[in-house]
Amino acid sequence: MSAAASPRSLAKAAGLFGRVFAAGLLFAASLVSGPAPAEESSEPPEYVGSPACAECHAPEWEDWQGSHHDLAWTETSEGVLADFDDASFTHRGVTTQFSREGEQLFIESDGPDGAMTRWPVAGVIGITPLQQYFVETEPGRFQTFDIPWDTVRNEWFHMYPDQHLPASEAFHWTGPYKTWNNRCAECHSTNYQRNYDAQEKRYNSTYSEIGVGCEACHGPGSLHLDWAAAEGDLPGWPIEGLSPTGFSADFTSGDAETEIQQCAACHARRGPLEAASPLPGTPFHDAYRLSTLRDPLYEADGQILDEVYVYGSFLQSKMYAAGVQCSDCHDVHSATHYNEGNGICLSCHSPAGNPDFPSLKLAEYDSVEHHFHEPDSEGAQCVSCHMIERVYMGVDGRHDHSFRVPRPDLSVSTGAPNACTDCHATEGPFWAQQELEKRFPDSQYRGPHFATTFAAIRKGDASELENLAEIALSNLPAIVRATALEMLLPLGTPELADRMQGLLSDPDPVVRANAAGLQRAAAPTDMTLRLLRLLEDDTRLVRNSAVRELLAASIAHLPTKQAEAMQAAMGEWQQTLAATADFPETQLVLGGIALTTRNLEGALASFGEAVRLDPQMTSAWSMIVRLQAASDRMDEARQTLDAALARNPKAPDLLALRDQLP
């Protein structure tokens, strides 16, 4: 899910954007976006399906079958575990019925208008510890149902039992944030194409294979089959952009980043830059915008809080910095660990060490002297202290992959949790802090931490500005520094922009992208000169960030090379907006763009689409009311405000707006 820009920042966009895009951006989703083919030839690689791999790769095929990847999405005729024999489940006054007629399964529950409606089950999601189902609520649109089956307890349950989500809420199971087509399907299928028509507001989504098949990671396999069948050298081989064996993703090079970024495509909290599954092997930051350690996704110290998956955590870890990759611990075909219990960690963290990671400290970790718990107990498990577990989707426990040392002292100063008091809740963080100081008196894992600054800034304490700037300029993990830059945005000054300009050349694209935003506070000429060179950055994320900030620049003329770079970067950003036109957040952005082109009706249409998708997006409601009032359409403004308050009766910004209208 991507973060929405504020209307205030959007309203600053300059006329340059209008000269390039004009009002046509209102329906930008009609444009085609997606990765360029791996090789511009008359025979681009094609998807052939996982069964084509089985004969030559039998061990991998056997491992993959029945895995979480294989069963990420299945047909209703296969492997349904739930009780559909006239079962029922009641949540907050709504009783849902689960039934079958022959082979067809049905769910009857409250629909988008609140009325009880019966739908055929269209697909099955996952295998354990829960199995979820989705239905087709209108032609081509599929919605994931919030009542899945607990495969351990063998019972129906609600994933969000504490939330009241009536049909009028955007987070109701029929709302935009539960749409299978744009929020889920890409990571549960192979070669997924969303195919959203923004004018018709319909999906015609396609895919090559349901489930995460071989080609979802390796790329289309037709040319690999040609390579494997050839008795000699193939004409024109090797093909530019493909591996020596004909795949778009090359995992044989020994480059850990290739594997990590391929896994991150799904195992990350991110926003898409494209409307389809990127071609495997596409660098992560050319296809996605990674979420930073912002509230409420992460705790102030970077621990997982919301459902952020793995990548953002792993980027914080010393293991990532040391070159550890996913397949060092996980079998990528079976999606299981190589070892059980502490054996996973002890394959490296032991007196013997691991020659692949020579910087490892050689020591005995699986001992009472290190973990201070009964051997083989829960407290003696490495993951209990160094990979806290949090439960998502009601029953799905997932481990934090930042591999951190417990810091109860940070719990005291910031409120972030710690592994010690996950178990020793009664004793509390002060007790845990004293115990660690006593048992590890010379520990290097105490002292200053970015968490104290992040926690203070989250509470509005601008006195931490200098510390925040120091974090951005430090040698901390890139995702931490990028988060600091994002936090600096509302505090920006020309002096701060000058100080941070060196980060525009940082090796990490997430840092460069967030550093671009901070330049909006620079003197106009300085901002323009600094950001123009980012238009030719080798990463799409950075180019998008740069051109978005340059919209506020007053540029009368550019040299030909820079003008071409500007045009290309704007085209890419236009494609990114088109790719997510079915997201309420994008409609908010498009409304702001229409304002910069003085396209009132376009702005009203985009803000209107935003609130159609998400009736709780009060910022978009406010913009509609203000625009109608400013154009002397007071009756419409009052009607709009009444509609907004009917959906959001306690929204402070709408109540304040009601008091302002004449």
C-alpha cells in the first residue's frame, strides 16, 4: 500500500507539469505500463508453466509441490480445508453462512450495500495456519473474505475481531483495501497482469499460472527450454539481458542482492510502480517503492508492528550487511528451513563458525551461559530473543528478521516492546534492563539508539531535529537513514537541504529517493540543479522522486539532453500513476495534479473517485467541498459536506469545515 501525498504538497506543483501532461492525466490509467522485455527480439521469452520444469528438475519440483508457494492460490476443486457443510459464523451481529451445492462452494454474508448476499467461492488462498477464500462481487472484481478457516483449530474465525467494519467502511471485506486484483493476486500467482480500466472501473486481470510457480522467480522459461534441448550452440546465444541459460533472473552469479530483491518483490511492505508482476530479475527499486520505518508500520526502534513482511526488517540487520541471503536459511523451493530450532542459527553461530562468513565471532551460543534459560526450553531458542514473533491475520505468527539484541532500556525510553518482556511481562522492562546489565556488563548493545530520536519526532518534539539530521548522515542501515530523511520533510529549511545534498549521491536508492524530497526546501535554483541530474539515475524509484519534486520548479528552458531526461522521467511517473489508478491514494495525487493544471472538473472527478473508493478519506472530501465553495457552488458544497459527515460523523477536519462554510 502506498502512502498518500498531502493535498498541500500537491497544490504546490508548478505549471511545468501542466505543459507536459495537461488534463489528460485524469485518466492516466488508460496508459500501458510495465517492464521492457528482457531482450528486444522477434522471440521474447514466453511463460510455459511449472510442469515444463519437472522432468529435468525433479528434486526441485518435488520440493515445490505442496509448498506455500505452490498453494498460494488454488482452485476450489483442490485442497479446500474449511467446513462448507452449512456452517455458520457470527461476528458483530452478521451471521455468515458457508454451504455447498455439489462441487460449488458458497459464502453468504453482508455485501457492499450491507444486504445479505450469496456468492460462489472463486478461489482459495494459502494452506496453513489459515486458509482464506475470495469471491467475485462484480464481473472481474474479486474480494478477499475476512472470515478464513483456522487450519490448526479447525474452525472459522474473524481476522479482525476487535474492529467494527460495516459495509460503508473502506476496510470492509468488499472495500478497496481487500480487493484481490490489486492488493493480493500479484504475489499469489505467476505473470500477473492487473488490467484495470480506469474509465469503466473494471478489471480484466490475467496470469500465466495460479500459485507462485517456477517462472514467478526465474522468469519465462521458453528460451531456457530451447537452450536445454539444443545439442550445440544456439544462434545469437547468449541473449542480451538473459542469463547464460535463457532466464531473465540469474541466480548463478553469486550476487546475494539478486536473490534478496527477487524475494523482496513479495516479502516486503511496498507500493507498486507498475500494473503487473515485474519481469523476474527486475531490480526491486525499479518496480516498487519500499515503505520506510514509519509509524504505524514499525515501532520507533524498527521492530515490526503492522504487517510489514520481511524485507524492511532484514535491511536493518547485521546479517544483511554481512552478505547473508534468504537461501542461507530457507529452502527456496520447499519454502521451509534447512534445519529446525536452534540448528538454523548454529549452522553459523557456533565455535566452528561458517567459512562463508569469516567475520563471525566464534563462540558457544547454545548454552545456559549465553541464554540463561533451561536447555531446549522456549526461552533457550535463538528466535525467542533475537526474532520476536508477532501475529497477523489473526493466527499467523511471523518473526522479525532484523535479528536484534533485546533492548529493554529502549522500552523504558520509547515504549517499544522487547523480547524479554514478551515472556516476562509481569517483571517489566526495568527488571529486564537490570538483568541484562548484570549478566552482560560490558555489552556493546547499549547506549544511543535512533529509536529515542524517532520516538520523540513522532510525538512532535522538534528539538530532536539535529539528532535526526545526524542519523540521516550516519553509517546506519540505509532504511534507517531514509526514514530519518522522510521525518525531516516537514522540518525542512534551505540550510538543511544544503546540508543533505550529498545524500543525493548515496549508494542506496531508498536514501537518494528520500533525499530528493528534502530538496523542496532549497532555494529554487539550487533545488533544480541538484535534482536534474537524478532524472538520469539508474533506478526508477529515484527518477520518480526527482521528477515529482521538480514539478514545483519554474523552468523556462532546458538543454536538449536534460529536456529529454525530464520528458522520459515524467513519462515513467505518469505510468506509475496509471498503474495504481484503482488505489484511492493515487486518485488523491491525480486530483492534486489536476489542480496544478487549473483543471477544476478534473480535480473534482479525481477527488470524487478517491472518496468513492474510500469514503473515509476525509482529506479528499475536504478538497471537494473547498473547490465547490471556491467556485461559488455553495449548494453543492453543503450537499457534499453532508454526505461526507454521514460517512464520517466524528471527523475533526470535516466538523471544522462545517463551521467555516457560510
